[in-house]
Amino acid sequence: MTERAPGGGGDTGVTQALPSDQITDLSSALLIPIRPKARRSPGTRDCGVLTSDFTPHPMAHLACRQWAAKPETDTGRDAAPTAERLKGRWLLGGLCRGHFGHVLTNSLGRLWALDDIENIDGVVFVGHATDASQDPTVAGMLAALGHDIAHHICTDPTIVETLILAPDLYSETMSSKAEPAYAAWFKSKFAPQPENQPIYITRRKLPPDDGRVLCEDVLEQNFAQAGYRIFAPEQHSVADQIAAYASAPLIVGCDGSALHLAAMTMPETARLAAIHRRMEATPLLDAQLTGFAPDRVVWVDALTDERHRDFRASHKGYATLDFRAVHRSLVQNKFLDASAEWTIPTNAQVSDDLARFDTADASLLSFHEHQARFTGRHREIRDIARDIQVPDMDGIGYRRVLKRLHAGLNPDWYLEIGTFRGLSLALSQSNTVAVDPEFRLDTPPDLGDKELHMQEMTSDAFFASGFVQQRGIRFGFAFLDGLHLYEATLADFLNAERVMAPGGIIAIHDCCPTTVEMAARDRPKGLWTGDVWKTLLFLAECRPDLDIQVTRAAPTGLALIGGLDPTRNTVDDDLALARERYDDLAFSDFADGLAGYYRNIPLVPPARALRHFLPKT
């Protein structure tokens, strides 16, 4: 075992043992990312790590506060044929979810092993299929820990040539309480810094929906007058945040993700005051703070009211504090001098601040109203889902399916309707025509010597222009992801079918809604499929000649359609028939509503559909 001296790089004479002798290798491990609705039972998700024979490994167990990762053998078998391949030796870092605080409590507990492993290519994480936004946070933490090393967040199923497993010594798997040996190792990475200003961590620069303390501008003024630096961590890099905390003798802030990093990196002589802004208990944060800063954390109980938006997350409320109680606690615990000037906001100021968020179109709930509404609502949703069996879109990500189709079909020409930022367009290695009324490409695709035609217009205008016919183009593969209205998608399909090559495939995105809300014709907040599902229903019912494979590709399905008939010239008639039959159709017209729709649309795993159209897969 490796022994470390705890605390800020200094030697206290006490050593802590790290279990280096338990580090082991796992060949050809399969990592399954977190996918929307990939639940197999209450409290579990079908994601995580499987061995080469598709069984779990005890040292690769992953969990967070809400659920444990329990990947299914069948999921592994379906995912393996099209999985990404990651060559070399990679340490399993853990889960990596799309939130700064989740990285700090789920992604770091195995990194101590980097000090003991030779010949390693990087660190690999089980990510979310639709979110790799914490990539900079991971990179920043690795650098802060002294490792200039690659990392990879798996957003698609991935087979790792050699996965290195080390015991997890700190994560939500163990309720965020770091093992003493791990806390000592982590602290040893940060040398003591010259003492600087005390810090008040403000939430006022965060988006309003991330949760606020009312009249926090007054708090900021009070702390600034007392000599504190007002620090908004989201405006700084990870390195700059660590540097600020590592030199602060005192840190004060309302409970939230920033306190995780502050406790992990502040000096051994520093103290931290955490102000409650939630009536709901925060045991994970309390355990984490205690693990990294034992006997140096003070909780300030001064919360008098909490209001919430009409959505589930309990950490995004608007808190009212008793400023006198805050001041009294901070003076008693020597974070403030009793003589320091301290302003108390008036009731009118608090009411005015709350009124900025409590509007007619977004009224706020009290804490108890929020608890009652969402506890009951989630119970009701679970009961309904159990009864009507709306299927999960828990397959590999749709762009991974598209990537495999590009490789397997290798079309001479590729057509894409609805390009927007170009994430799917970047998969093409063929002569390409892309159509979108307003391109917002981050980076144009590199097609080498292939042709690329960007047609900035509606799809109707494109097909009416004669562009394809004038050039004699026939498409071997087409991807339709345009306007999310069924009549527009159906028109795109019928027009695209007429210019497809023999054996061509058309893929239609967003045909599998999992809630009624996302299937609205007007775009809601969050995922939006529109009523594209009606396009699929029309083709299934009115075009028996087509070969349709509807896959559970995350997050909203992907239909692959072969057996096309380019000689068919009935676009107007088909559209008229569709409008007559489906304009007024709603999920309420099916027995069991949304679930009833899926009785008409058999779903298959993406791997099965790929094997169907690409026999060599």
C-alpha cells in the first residue's frame, strides 16, 4: 500500500494508507452511458460497466444519490457490435454527469490511483448520452491534481481495451464521505498559499432559475465592508477557483456546489461557514464538508422561507434569510467582528426582490406546496408509467446509429434536411447536400475532395428548385430532422424518396415521444419531437411496401426506412390523404393514450436495425 501524509502538503507525522495493492486490470470492458429513462427498477439505471462476458464487476460499481448503476446483460449484448473502441490503458474515473457539483462528488474518488499506475493513456468516465458539458471541469481537476493526462467521457457505448479499476474512496456511492486516506491524499496536492482575503461565495451571478437568496446584493455589501472578497465561482476557471480557496483564511457561502470545491482545497487552518438556503436536509453536502474539513465547518441556520418554481428540483428555490440571525451566528463563530457594519434589508426590499421571480406566468410555490405537489405528482407518474408501459428510448444515441450507417452504407451522396449546428453533418464522409433555412454551424465538415452543397432555404423550396435533378444526383442515405411538424416531415420523406438511389435508406429523427408534452406542435421547454409520430403512423399504415425499423435510439427514437420507391409520384395525393386522416388525431384517440400509439409501432434495439440493413455488422 501507498502511504501519504495528510494535509496541505505538510507532514503531520501521521500517515494514511491507500489501497494500491487492489488496483487491477479488466480487458475489453464495455461502458454503457447514462441514457434518458434507462431505468430497470426503482432506484437503478441501466448503465455502467460490464466485463467482456457482459457481467458486472464489483470494483466497477457506480452510484449517485438517486440511483445505482446496474447495466443489463442484454443491453451489453445489443450495444457491443456498434460500440466505440478506446485503445490503450484507461483508469475508470466513475460517473460524469452534467453538473459541476456532480463531477466533484462522483468523478474523483478513484483518481488517487494515477499516482501509482504506469503506462496509462488516460481516465475514462461513464457519461450521459446527451451531455458532456462538464468536460472542462474534468480537465481542470486532473490538471489541479498534477496529471497532464487525457480523459474521455463516454456518451456512447464504448469498449475499452484495458480498463484499470481502483477502489472508490470518495463518491456518492459512500454518501460523499471521503475516506480519511483519500482526503489526506487530495489535500496533499495543494501546497499552502500566502494568506489572502476571506471570501464570500455569491450565487447572484447564476441564472435566476438556479436558485437565489433574496436580497443577496445586501449580503454582498455587508461582506465587502467587512473585508471579504465577493467571489462568483462560475465566472472563473477551475484553477482560479482553487487558487482563491487555497489562500482564503475564511470562506462563507450559501449551501451549493461551490462549497464542495472550497472544502476540498482550502488550507488546513481555514474555516468555512455554510448558510442553509434549503429547508430540505442536505446530508451529502454535510458529509462531504465534514470529510474534507473536519471540525472546521459551521452551519448557519437562518432560513425563514423558501419558494419554488413549478418544477421538481428542490435545490433551485428562492430563500429568505433572517439577516440578524446570519450576523449573530457569524460573529459568534468569529467569521465577523461584532463591530462590523451590518445592514438588514427591509420587508419591502425582500418583497420587491421576490416579486421579480413571482410573476403571473411563473408563480412561486411555498416549500410545503412544492413538497406536496411533487411528491404526489411523481407518485402519480410512476403509477401511470407502470400501468400503460410507455417504452423507454434507452438505446445508443441516435448520432452513433447515424455514424454506423455512414460507415456501412458508404453512400456516394448524402442528404441532410435540418442541419442547424452541424453535429450530424460532421459524420458524413460522402458527397453531401445539406438543407436548412438558417445554418449555425460551429465548424464546417471536412469532406476532403468530396463535394459539399449548403442549401440555405426551406426543404420545400429546395425540392422545388430542381437542384438534385439538374445534377443527376441520387442519394444513398438521407437523414430528416427538419421542422417537427408531421406534414412537413412527411413531405420531406416523400420528396426525398423520389431522389434516392437503389438500396438507399432514409432515417427520420424524433418519431418516438415519451411524454405528451414533448409531442406538442408548439415547442415546449426541453426535448421536443413535435407530432412527427404521425408521419411514422402514416407510413406504417399506408405504405406496406416500405421496410420500416423503428429504433429506441436515445433520446427520442430513430426510424430507418428502406424498400423505397423512387418512381412513386404521388406526393400531393399522399399529403392530402394524411391531412384528412391525421390532422385531428391525438393520443387520446388511442386506448391507453400515448402507450396505445406504440402498439402500432414495434420498437427494436438500434443494433438489431443496423444488422437488418447492414448484414455485415
